[in-house]
Amino acid sequence: MKVQIEKVSKRFGGVWALEEVSLELEPGQIVGILGANGAGKTTLLNCLAGVAVPSDGRILYDGEIFHRGKMELRRRLMFLPDFPLAFARMNVLEHIAMCARLFERPDPDPEKVAVLLEQLSLLPLTGMPFSAMSRGQVYKSALAGLLVVDPELWIFDEPLASGMDPMGIAVFKKESREATRRGRTVVFTTQILEIAEKFADRICVLDHGGLRLDRRMGEARGEAKEGELEELLLKLREPGDGG
């Protein structure tokens, strides 16, 4: 799915969370969205997912203007916020089945689901309600639902700070890389610069609601000096910069 973000702005009261952000994302990329707290990262993801409506500008998926009422487009993407919605009485199997129904997918293959849950260390917890799980276990359960649905656009808010254990993060990274080989697009936010630099194919830096950097890492990894992104983020926060 080709994603076009055209001069998207979002205002909350008197505050502009996003100001004329424009990006074009081709299929088959892992895109890291970086920035300080309050930079507009989550707002951008909310707009991409239809959770929030841009005050100005527009978002297009494969050339079609997106809005939250277009269910055929919404079924082509899936958003995991940092605290995913989880019904307290549901368990992971019920959640996966619900995701498959909502996204109009065939009934999941039980053997494939069992392998996935084993990789995520969730297999012994299949009967446990979400209300009894830790934050990381709930996030891994939500991740399992997304992996079964396998939409064209994967959107994650702070997956690396979601409480997932190393096994969950490893599955997230492995499945994301494999997804891009199938033409999927993965967009995630993070504050962990070292992982973003090594994991993402493309880095976009937001500051005060504006896009300050858009870099393809495949071209720049060999050229970028260690700590360059950290220096940039710190510079944007210096008095008189990034206003």
C-alpha cells in the first residue's frame, strides 16, 4: 500500500500537534518515527489509523483519500497503540478470532496460531483473561492478532517500550522484516535511537509538530556517524531551535 501524507495538520484547542507534515511511503519499508515527547508522533499515527481526523491536509492510501468511514480501507491497516484495546474478559485466542472476523479474514489455522503463541511465550496462557495478564503479555496478545490479520499497513506506537520481553521484541522485529518482503509497510514510533537506526529502513524525525528529517537508512547507515540522530534531537530542543 502506498501512503501519501499531504500537508497534514492537527490542532487541539490552541495547540498545533502537527503542522503541514508531508510524507510519501512506498510499500516494503520499515519506517521509524522519532521525536521528543510532544513532538506529534502519536498524533500522526492516530491520523493514519483514523482515530483522529486531520484539521487540514489529507491522507491517501493507494491514491484514495482516507477517512474513518471507509471500512474497506481501514481493513487494509491495523494500529497497535502503546496500550492496545483489550476486553478484560477475553483471552488471546478469543482476541485473535475477533480480529479475524473484524478484518474479514478466514478462520485462523490452529497449528499456525499455536506456533505463533509458542514463539511469543503465550501458549501456556491461552485460557487466561487479559485482566490477569501483565502489560507486556497483553501487548504480545494484540501483536498476535495483528500478525494473524497481516494487513498491508502495520502501525505501532512505541512497540519497543510496550512491556514486551526480549522474545516478544524479537518476534516483532523478525515478522516486520518478513512482512516488508511481502510488500507490507511497517510504521512505528520509538525513543530508542540505537534500535531505530539499525532496524528501520527509513527514519523520520518530528519536532514541535513539523517534519525535520526524512532519511533512508539503507543509503545512510555507512555514512552516518554514531550518535548523529541523538545530536540532531538535542539540537532541535536547544533554545531558539525547532520552534
